[in-house]
Amino acid sequence: MLNFLEPYQAEWLTEFEQLKKALLQVLEEYEIDVQHVGSTAIPNLFAKPILDIDVILENKSLIGEITSKLELIGYKSRGEQGIPGRFAFRQESKKTPNIGKSKIWQEHHLYVCYSDSLALKNHLLFRDALLKNQKLVQEYSQLKLKLTKEPGMTREDYTRKKTDFILSVLSSFGLDETELNEIKRANL
């Protein structure tokens, strides 16, 4: 049995806004957008208390420069991890991003995503679908809570077993079979 889900916390939005401000400050010379994605972005949804943040990059040739800037403030690049167009970054410490304050930041997963990547499309479409449909939020919360109570459930199994629900939502937004299969592969 897993025990990592929490009810939605309004502080997650506040923490995201502070992180967004810090990231935009560090990356101010680049044309980027910063989006709060994942379960912590959805009011009333049970979630792991870890923010998911996408930095959206139009100009793919800048990924090296942006990676260097993020490493300077304490992020560790983990590369694409098998998901094309999505570059993962890990906090080196709870003080990451280290921007001169001794702030302890909310734990978060940071991704730099190309604006045309399927990973970004997946994150934004799913988030927006949940934001617009409280019934989906309830269904997804119930599924997540049910999965955490299954005996022998691992985090990997938990992620994999949520995938069918996610794919069913995404299929209603016009993703084709190739895209859906790629998303499924990334979640296995």
C-alpha cells in the first residue's frame, strides 16, 4: 500500500508562482513560458506533493544554453529520459533554484519542453481537460486513491495503471493512435 497522496493544497499554486517568477528571472533573455502541470495544478485533485513545471521553449537550438543556466542555479540535467523533446531536471537540494535567497522550495520536477513536443501536448491537454471538468477530477482522484490502497502497489505500477485513464481523456482531444501509443510507451 502506498501512502503519498494528499488532498489539494492551495499553497501549491503559490509555490508554483514563486518558482515561475524565479525561473523567468534566471531565463529572462529567452522567449519561454512556464506552466504548472500535473496533479498539483488541479484544484480538488489528490496529488503527490511534488509540483510538475514545464518550461516551454520555441527555439530548440537554445536547449544547451538553458541547461547551463539551470545547472548554475542548482538543477541537475537528466536529459530526455527516452521522451523526445522533454528534458528533465532534478533539484540538487531543497534550496534549488538557488537564486541568492536561502529559501526552502517546494519539491518539484522541472522539465524543459520543446513547444511542439508530444510530452508538452500531453501535459497541457490533460491538465486543461481536468480544469474544465470536475467530474473527471473526481474520477481521477478516486482511481488514484484506489490504486494506492492495492496491496503490493509500487510507484511504477501506480504510474502505469493511471495511463489508461489519461489516454481515454487525451483521445477525446484528437490525439491520434500513434501519439497515444507514444504516451503509453513513455508511461510504461
